[in-house]
Amino acid sequence: MQKRIVLKNCGLIDSKSIDSYLRRGGFAALEKAQKFMTPEQAIEEVSASGLLGRGGAGFPCGLKWKIAREQRSDEKYIICNADEGEVGTFKDRYILENDPFTLIEAIAISGWAIGAGKAFIYLRAEYHRLFDRLLNAINQAGRKGFLNHLDIELREGAGAYMCGEESGLMNSIEGLRGEARYKPPFPPQKGLWGKPTVINNVETLMNIPQIILNGSSWFKAMGTARSKGTKVFSVSGDVEKPGVYELELGSRLSELVCDLASAREIKMVQVGGACGRIIPVELIDTPLAYETVLGSGAVTVFNQTRDVIDVMHRNMKFLAEESCGRCTPCRDGSEAMLEILGRLARGEGAGEDIGALEDLSSVMTLSALCGLGQTAPMPVLDTLKYFRKEYESRVEQSIFLRTIG
């Protein structure tokens, strides 16, 4: 059963009119925060709620804000990450299309809380048609006096998957090549142009007004011991009802893909995008939570007709193309894995290929510079765990065909 917190206004307001948003209590959270709370109290409320980042990493939102608030700096920045480039994700697009005003209110609250005077919304290049809608929401909020303390600027990406990673994103805004930075320092300490910077994705920010209005106790009453609140999912693949769904964290994967999206004859489900984990049908009741499996919210269903090795080959082809190339483990490791998976997919596998995939995965996971390289091997490792016989059978067939050929 869906529980709409982030999506509460979607379909119920006119996304082009701030007045329709105000009639549903819009900007009441900003007013409450500025009139009845100190910035420190607002940050503590967000911290106490247990809200974790919804972009995939799951870092505590309130802690980011607290660190940035404590920095002594003449300038601080807020960045809303709307670079939804993960494979299979379209939930942020749905939110931006249907409720841009909640996002603007949340950015206004976060900017006030950490003491930032400038905010950026970094919009995915492929979402260019949403640029004017967001600009309209910003302008209307400004004319109503809700942004007197904060200047919000829209920036468009250039279509790079890597710029969804926070340091690649900051480089892009600064006009540099979109590639990972070494950490520490972390953005709340030293981020955009060397200034304290808080980066939250669209869905994370959409929770902020409701937390301020209803309190942290209300929010953390939903979910599991570690995963509080709800999560918005983009469901696609071999399903009858693809779409955007919002469930309480801890809900079963089967509730999402079977009950809501009407998937049938499931073989496996990838949760979290191109670098997401693979769940075989035998584990379809796995809870959706940070403690188990979650990621960015992309859920792709594969039925029994799908070839596991072909899926992994196409998956790795995307990741190898999108690697920024800065670190050797990701740049060369993804290409090597792609070559091996390509041979297996073409029926040209060798006896050492499976071991080589495992060795490359270990190196990349331990030594890649950013999350892309560290998690790119995860789907391959999962399929080796759950569908190893398919890999072994492919290798055996390849060896047999070479023998008789």
C-alpha cells in the first residue's frame, strides 16, 4: 500500500501556479522555521528525524547541515542534485513536473538553516523541458517574498552520468571537467569554490517541509530501525504497470513489483540503477531499506526470458562508457570486465573468465576513487552468486564449441 509523503501534492496542485500550492499549506514550513525556530533548532529537528539521503549513499541529512552550519565562511552554498542520470530512474522528473514548489520551499529552508545566500538546482540535460517550469516556480516564490534570504540559480548539466556524483557535480558547476575529487575535505567543509556546501537530491529535500511542520517524532515513526520515512521508487522493465510509487521504508520488494507494478514470471530484480544489487525471485520478499537493499530508487524487473550475462554485458557497457576515467581501477577495470562479459555473451568465454571477474571486482570495490567504480562490480558479483550456473554453462559451451570446431 502506498504512503504518500513526498508525493502528497502530485496531481493535486497546479504545478505552474504558486497560489494552488499556498491553498494546500505551501510555505507554512518555511514560515514556521523562520518565525518560531532558530537555524540550530531546525537542523536538530532534521537530524532527530533520521532522514537519510535518498540519492543512494544514505548519509544523514541533518549531519550535513550541522557541519556546514558550524563552518566559519563568508559564503555557503546549497545544491539541489536534480541530475537524475541513474539507469531506470524517473521519480525526480515526476516530482519536478508535478510539485516544484515544495522543492523550492525545502531549498529555502535548507539555505536559511545553514546560512547560505546562494543555491543551485543542477538539472539533468535531458530534462531541459522542465527548465522553464522550475524557473517559473523560483520566480513566483521570489515575488511572494519567500526567497528574500536566498538566490536560487538553475544550472543544466551536459548529460554526464558522472555528474550525478557530488564532486563531479561541483566540478561541472565550476566549469571544470565532470570527474571525482579526492576526499576529504568533504563538501560541507570545503565544497563549491572551496566554500561549505550542502548537496541534497530532489527526493531528500522534498521531505524537509513535512518534517518541519509535523516534527521529527512523526517522521521517525515510519520505517525501520535505521531507515525512517518513505521512499519513492521508479519501477520499469518486465512489468504491466511501470510508474512511480511511494512506500514506507521496510516494505517488501514483492509489494512494489508484484502487487503494485503487476510483474509476472520474475527471474530477478535490479534495485538501485546500473550499480544496483540483483535480487533473485527467491528473495522477492526482501525488505526495501538501507539495511538490506535500496539505492537510488530505480527498480528494474527482468522476467524468465532474460539472459543474465547479456543483461550484465549491457549494464557494464554503460558504466564503462560513463566512467570519468580519472582513476585506474574504474577506468581500466570496467573496460576489462566489459571485454570478459562480451566474450561470454558471444559464446567465446574461457575457463579463467569467472575468476577474473571476481578478482577485478575486488580491486575496483576496494580502490576506485568514487562510488561509481566502487559499486559498478556489485551487479556482476550478485549474478555470480545467484546465477553462477549460467556463467559456468556458458564457459563450458564455449570450450566445447572450440574443441569440436
